[in-house]
Amino acid sequence: METEFIYWRHDTSVGVRVEELSGGEDKSPKIWKVMALQVFGEQGGDRYREIGHYTSGAPYLEDSQQRISVSHTPRFMVVASLPRTPEADLSQFSQRTAMGIDVEKPDREQALRVADRVMTPAELQLCEEYASALPLDAEEARVRATVLAWTVKEALYKAALQEGLDFRECLVIRRLPEICDSPLAASPRYGEAEIRRDDMPPIPMRLFTYLSEGHIVTIALAAKCATFKKH
């Protein structure tokens, strides 16, 4: 049975705009991604939006001064964007445009197998403490907390805009965020982290996470990042 793609556009509590695509369950993963990008491109209002990539691999919108970040699973894609920042060179790192997004299924047990390769002992302890407070079975809670931490690491890596950063040493989680039920959750408990690039002092980062279509969606952005006004 053929199913339609579902497009949803919304702002978030942290001031980042997110566009989501789901549906199309009858499509293979490769075709799904191609079609999802097509649907995203057609939702640009007065123009078609093409996604390109810098030499670093970071995505950008053709003919736009907006920082974007993209993440997807086989059946769900998110594109996060900031306001236009003509004062910033989007091909280079700037705290004004330091933002990344990542999405994962909350039951992805593979995260447990790589946890000690991407997280420090202190961060693993944060996951254990976070899991103990979740109203879930112990093993399910452990998986969910670890997947959350993994999305944080991935979002930080995308925001850092520097290839080859060590996940353990350069992307540091200080506090895991609350997993909110809505992208517009009132008074969410943000997480805290920092990026350690090799050309500047540590960069403080804010973390926001919410659930959508059975996925964990995490946004990481610098304290000085440009954001949309919250309504």
C-alpha cells in the first residue's frame, strides 16, 4: 500500500526552526531519502530549495544565508535552520551559526555497544543517573539514555564544523537534556555541553531534545547562536 509523505514545519523552544518528513513506508531507504529531499525542496514557498554540501561535508541551502543541519533515519528526516546571517561565512565555523541536529530511534540498542568509544567515564555515569530517573524498565531506560547521549554527540559534531574531532575529548556533555513531548515544550530543562576545537577556547553549548514520530530529536547550539524569536 502506497503512503504519502508527511511534511511538518515548526519552531522549537530553543529558537531553531525544524522541518520534518515522515511517511512513504512503501519506499526503499535509498528512494525514500531522494523523495524526502524532493518534498523538502518543494516546500520553499516562492522557490525550490536545493541542499548542497561544503568541502567539510556540512549542508547548506543554495542561494541562502541560513545555517541548516540535516539528520535522518530510514523513515524520518529533519532539517533544522537558523535565521539568515549575512554577516557570517557559513562555510566557516562561527558561534553565531554553531548549530547541529540529530535524530535516532530511542530503542537503538547498538548505541550501548559503542558507548565507551564515544563517551568518557563521567559521561557514562551521567547516562546511568539519567536512566535511573526514567519511568521505564531498567534495560529500556539504559538504552534510551545512551541513545540520547549519542544524539547529543552527533549534534555537537555537526555544530563544530571541524572534521576529525574526537567524540570523547572534544565533544563534552555536562548535563543531558530533558526529553520533551513537544518541540514547543514550555520551560524545558536544557542540557549543557561544550565543543573543544583546536583554534579557540571551549565553546558552551545548549542542548534541547524532544520526541517526534517515535524518534528522539536533539538540537545543539552555541550560547551566542542566532535564533528565531520565540512566540
